[in-house]
Amino acid sequence: MAITTIMGALELGLILALMAVGMFISFRILNIPDLTVDGSFTLGSAFAASFAVQGQSGVGILLAVVAGAIAGAVTGLLQTKLKIQPILAGILTMTALYSVNLWVMGNKPNLSFFGQGTLFSPFEGFLPELAAKIVPILLLLLVVTLLVRLFLGTQLGLSLRATGDNEDMVRASSINSDAMKILGLSLSNAIVALAGAVMAQYQVFADISGGIGMMVIGLASIIVGQALLGHGGGVTR
């Protein structure tokens, strides 16, 4: 097998690992199978591509994270304020995001920004060709994973984890469980949208159907990872 094929597989795997970190918050911490993921992943790609076309890749990635957080908050509000079942709430947001994503991409089903600067452009000048993409992706994954772990150890993070463990106990402790759900889903989809933005930067295009099946991939990654490595040291139940 060619080294370029192996490196390409590792690069894609690291991007999907970043998405799995986001899904870990909703699926394992909050115990909510959030179907918003399929839409928020594409949302991140759409923002990254739309701004990369204008030569503003960095701005596109930042706005992708913000947009993903808003999408997660909408799902959280549907669950907590309108009392809609979690799976149905995710489906509703995901369906609505299809139109939003199409609008962000200028009503185009796919958007290419070949020839424009990307997230990897600054690394191509001083890193070998094979490492120019995998190094920034790996660094981003490590930073996000570390930040999530540190956050889960804070008082707010402990409240979030407690909400997923026992919502009734959390309410009895005067913690706003609805706010914790909205926060958790926002954080989860923000990271998923970041993964979508990185994927668009990696592929140099965005596609309106790019997020289809991402929830299945993410959940499978989490389940297989925990089966192989165990539940870890204190960040899961």
C-alpha cells in the first residue's frame, strides 16, 4: 500500500476523530443521540467553503464553530422548552439545516475553492508534503480534546456530567438541567461543525450532502473506541 494512501486515511480518520469528540459530549455525557450532527457537520463545511472562496478561510472556520453552537442550541431549546423528544428534535433541526446550508453556499449543491488559501497553507512552506496536512489536523484534535477534558473537570463541566447521570438529582441540587442540556448540545455541535469546516478545507470543496451518515460514523467510533480502550479515567459515567 502506498504511503500517500496510508497518510490520506490517517488524515481523514483524524478529522472524523475530531467529530467524534463533539459527539462524545452529547452521546456519552448527556446520553442524547443527537441527529443534528448530520446537519451541523455540513453547516461547518458550508461556512468554511463560502468564506474560503473570498480568501477568508480563518473567518469561515470561526463562524462555522459559532453556527454549529447555534444549531445545537436550537435542538436543545426544542427538547427543553417545547418538550420534543430528543431524536425528533434532532431530526427537525437537521431537516431545517438543509435549507440553511444551501443558502450559506449560495444555493449551490457544491462549492469549490480550489486555488484559494486553506487551513493547511501556512504549514506547506516549512513541513514536508506528507506532513503538511496531518500535523495541523493532529494538533487541532489534541488541543480540542485537551480543552474538552479540562472543561469537564470544572464546576460547570461537572454539572453537565451530572445532568447526564441523574437529571432528577441535578434539579434537586438547584442546577438548571435545561441550561446544561442546551450548553452540552451547543458545545457538541460546535465541535462537529469545526470538524466539518476542517473537512471542507481538506477536500477544498463543500457538498450539501457531505454530512449524511456522520452520526452513524461518530457513534460507531465512540462505541468501538470504548470497547477497545475502556471508559477512561473519570470523564464518562
